[in-house]
Amino acid sequence: MTSSTTELTTTTSAATLYEDLAEISSALYKKALTDLPPDVRGAVSAAQNRESGLARRRLDVMVNAIGTSDRTGIIVCQDTGICVFFVRIGTEFAVNGARLIAALRDGIARATVRYSLRSSIVHPLTRENDQSNTGRGVPVVHVDFVDGADDLDILLLPKGSGSENMSFLKMLTPADGQAGIKKFVLDSVVAAGPKPCPPTVVGVGLGGTADECAALAKRATLRPIGEPHPEPEIAELEAGLLEAINQLGVGPQGLGGATTSFAVHAEYAYTHISMNPVAVNIQCWRGERARATIHADGRVEYGY
């Protein structure tokens, strides 16, 4: 398998920045749904080579879905997800934050019409759907600032409901220790079973507050497969959890096998002395994500 689009380069200008951002957002939505990242493609291919029986047949279907999307531009899965942006703004990059978020939202609505995407976003009580894949609070936009940087980095995750429904949070106590963390993660994966469309990437959030911990778990799923956490203690936790998860035998699409998850990724924040929050956010086998970086000279690079 090869990626159909690895990187595109365009340009923008200060005069047209917010219109360009809307178009970039639209392009990112289509790219994320049709062009899986190289690390995901590699993980699917490696699992296909080591599995047999029903597990191998399910992975064959996944490979065929990727190939069909590459040839036709059809989305890999019918679930267009709920859009979540992770934005990093360099302090030397001039941008109006409110207009930025409005442009990202506009781009998702444009892409929904332009590419005939299923609209999955509804009011939580009335279930009203305005057919734009947007609504109050959607897309979700997380913003970080990078001191001294002069670019704007936009990473889009269109999160499918099958995997997002399999999200878990538990406010452990310090006495639970690492054993409690590991047990909770494994229990969460067992409870999820086949529902998040395994093989998965299991994101683990550690520390912070309840809301920050959940966001850390989702952010963790975005790290490329095969890239361990830079801190040895966290990387060791990730490796141990991955080994344990793949001994559960859930396998691709829950039909058994050696590959229940491609990776476990953890991110953490410091927390209160009397708290030990842990969150699990699971990403389905597709690992959809797309990135655009806007440089100070107007150059726009697309990637993952």
C-alpha cells in the first residue's frame, strides 16, 4: 500500500488569510477521510502479513478499502466523524483567534456540501441535523501557543462514533498506583471489545483534571504509530500495555487474532496530590488525521 497524497504545497496571503483557512479546513476534511497516514497504512499491512484465518480476511477488507479510496477518492469509511482540531499558533504568526475558529468551522461546512459527505452532527436533545457537520461547539478546537514560532499548524481528527463511544474516564486515587492505571486501561479495552473497529490505537491520558485528562487521551491517539513517548517511564508503560492488550485475543473487528491494537500512546499532565485521573480514548483502525502548516511567507504544507 502506498499513500496517494503525501504532501501538497500551496500559498496564502495576509489579505486572504481567513478565506484561505476555510479552504484549507475543507481540504483537510476530505484528505483525512480519503488519504490514511503512512504509519497507519504500514501498521495495517504489517498486521495483514502476520495474521491468518478470519483475522487475515478482515485485514484484507481494510486493505481493499484503502486501495479503493486511493483509486476513486471515495471516503474509506461511511462515518465522517465529529471534527476535532488541534491548533498550534506561533506567537509571531498574526491571527485573530475568533476568526480562525470561524474559518475552520466554515471549511467543514463547505466540505460537507462540496464532497457530498454524510452529515453526522445533531443537537443532543432534539437530534436536529442542519446537514453541515457543524453545530454549537462543533468542530471542537484545541489551541496551544508556541513561543517564538512564526507558523500556524492545524491538525484535524474526524473522530468516528464507534471509537469515540468507547471513551472512558476514572478518577483513581494515588493508592491505586500504576497497577490501578494498567487495570483500568485493560478493563476499558475489554469493555470496548469489537465496537471501536480494531485494530485500534489506544490513547491514555494521565493526570490533570477530569476534562484535561480526557483531552490528553484523545491527543495521544494522534501520535504516529511506532513513535514511543520520549520519556522512558511513559514509553515503558505504553509498551507493557500494548503487549497485554494484544494478548486479549480480541483481534481485527473482534474476530480473534494477535492484533487487537496497533499501539498504546500516553500523554500526561501534573495533577493534584490526592488525585490520579486516567482516561482512555480509542481510535479505530483507520487512524484518520490530516495536517496543514501555514508558514510566515504564505507557504502551506499538507501532511499528517
